[in-house]
Amino acid sequence: MNAIEYMQQELQTLKEHSNLRRLPQMTHDGRTVLADGRRMLNLSSNDYLGLAADRKLREEFLQTLTPDTFQPTSSSSRLLTGNFGVYEELETELATLFGTEAALVFNSGYHANTGILPAVSDAQTLILADKLVHASIIDGIRLSAARCIRYRHNDLAQLERLLEQHHAAYRQLIIVTESIFSMDGDQADLTTLVHLKKRYPNVLLYVDEAHAFGVRGTHGLGCAEESGCIRDIDFLVGTFGKAAASAGAYIACCRTIREYLVNRMRTFIFTTALPPTSIAWTLFIVRKLAGMQDRRKHLASISRMLREALQAKGYDCPSVSHIVPLVVGPSADTVLRAEMLQRHGFYALPVRPPTVPEGTSRIRFSLTADIEEREIEEIIQYIFI
Ligand SMILES: *Cc1c(COP(=O)(O)O)cnc(C)c1O
């Protein structure tokens, strides 16, 4: 069997297990998508505040653009000629909002998570990572020289034992977690994590707020703002690709970490910086986030509605956020349920292995602030047909 035949056979196996992925064909229109000739409410988007679907925001931003100010490329890494002023403007704004010494912007959350840990780790580093951290963090750990132990999901008692057992044997230990988890929509206990981290001087804390930035906290800065522990987190990371309706990612940190990353982080150094106009749009949105409290409240309210309806029907739903999974189990059944919802005009997608553990295939509702209560009621009705 040659290499291509081998790939064909592997793809056939995926297909037989209902785990074959394909790129969906669709067009977007505000909150809805058009696919297979149907218009459906998008329940799978990460546009958590509904800002990407908000035409007025785009109109307002476009007022600022002329052929001279529209800069579609930076043409270089920021260490060469790509460090346009708007980058530092955004970083200063972020540091001010977070109340940290510094901030640094990256091309994506994927770049951030695959670059930061390898940059700051060596063979004298132990990474203690939650079992359910995002694939990008796993890749960052793999690229690093550190040793890694994964602790059971949100099991901080186990984490405490691991810290006690290993803290003396390493130069540094880095605890790595998400704040809101991608697939279960549950949350890490940041207050306890900070408490554990502070017990030993050589323990650092890394928190990925991908799903919480914009959504949580009275200024939309994330779960760390909500828990009042922003400055106790050494690596406070988030993406602009979700609630902030843009592209790129940030770390809020101390000056030393920022400078270290600028010198050591390969996914920062060896890539063309995002287009300045994309950064200008991010800055435009970031400045508005504090004023989006109504959207955050509505999102929390419809999320609670859906979650409580699932729980009332006996589903074990761990979510405490706008990410609400309906765990079906077998992949084939999950696909059928998702298709049924789609026929009724709700674009919900199945999530299958290897994204989630075998036997826990699910429909993952990813709610946004522009969904109405009556639409949630309708969804609930169709789920339980
Ligand atoms: C989406 C996501 C990322 C990746 O961010 P991008 O900006 O899309 O590359 C990283 N971490 C988590 C937890 C995410 O959900």
C-alpha cells in the first residue's frame, strides 16, 4: 500500500465511524447562515456578543478608512518593519484596561498558545495542565522542553498534591488552564488556583480566557476580572477571534514577561504581523467592550434558560456559561440530532472525537447575545421532539 492509499483507507475508517470531517459550504447573513438552500440561525458561532453580526459597527469603523489609512498588510514581522504604531496603541489600551504593566498582541490564540510555553520553558520546568485544555495549548506543551503532567479536569485537590510533590524538584512550575472550557462550558476556580500558586514562589499561573474575554466581568475582561485576580495571573491570555469579533490574541502580563516573549517566542518573531487595519478594528472594538454590559447580561440569561431546560429533562449539563453542550453519546445519533435541528432552521453542529472523548459526542450550542428568548424556547421544543 502506498502513502496515498494509506490515507484513503484512514479516511474510509473515519467515514465508517461517522467521524469524517468536511468543510461546510455556507454564506453568512448577520445572525444567520445559508446552507443547503436553508436559512438557519447560527448556534455554532463564537460571535458571543453579536458584534460580528452588527452592521452598524462596521459602518462606523469604515468611516475612519481612506485609501491611505486602509493598511491590508504589515509586510513584515514586528521585529523588522511590521511594528506599526497601532500595535502599541492596542497594547497600551489593553494594559490600561487590565491594570497590568504590559500587554503583547499575537496573530491568533493558536499562535499565543503554541508560542508562549515553549518560549518560557526549559528542562527544569514542570507544566501542570488541566486534562481538558484546548488543542493549541497541548501543541504548545509538546513544542516545549518542559515535562508535563495533566491533572484531572478541574480537580484542584489533585493539583495541590502534585504541587506539593514536585515543587522542590524544578526551577519553575506552570499551572495551565482555561477559564471557561471549550467543550463543556464549565469554569475553572480561578480564586483557588491563585491561592495554590501563591503557596510556592516558583509556581506560575497561565489562564486562557478565549471564551470569557468580552463575555465575563463588568468591563468584559474575562473571568479573571470577575474573580478579582487579574494581576495574580502571570500569563493572562485571550483571543480577539471570538467575542471581540476580530482576529489576533493578547497576553496581559508584567514587563519582564513581555520583553522575554519578544526575544524568545518563535510564533511571535517568525511571522508577518497582522494587518494594521485589522489591529485598528480590534482596538475599535476593545474600546467598546466595557459598554456592552447589556449584551453580557442577555447572553447569561438565555444561556441559563437553555441549560436549565436540558437539566430539567435529566441531561447532565456541566455548563455554567454560554457554551451549552447536549451530550448525546454515539457520533451517528449526534449527527442525526444536529441534522434535525438544522431542518428546523437552527444551525447547531455535532462535535465528535477526537475533539471530545470517545462516546461523548455532543451538539455544542454556542450562544450569542443577539439570540432572542423566544428562539431559545423554540430550540428547546425541537430538542425534545
Ligand atoms: C479558539 C481558542 C483558541 C484559539 O484562538 P484563535 O484566535 O482562534 O487561534 C485558543 N484557546 C482556546 C481555549 C480557544 O477556544
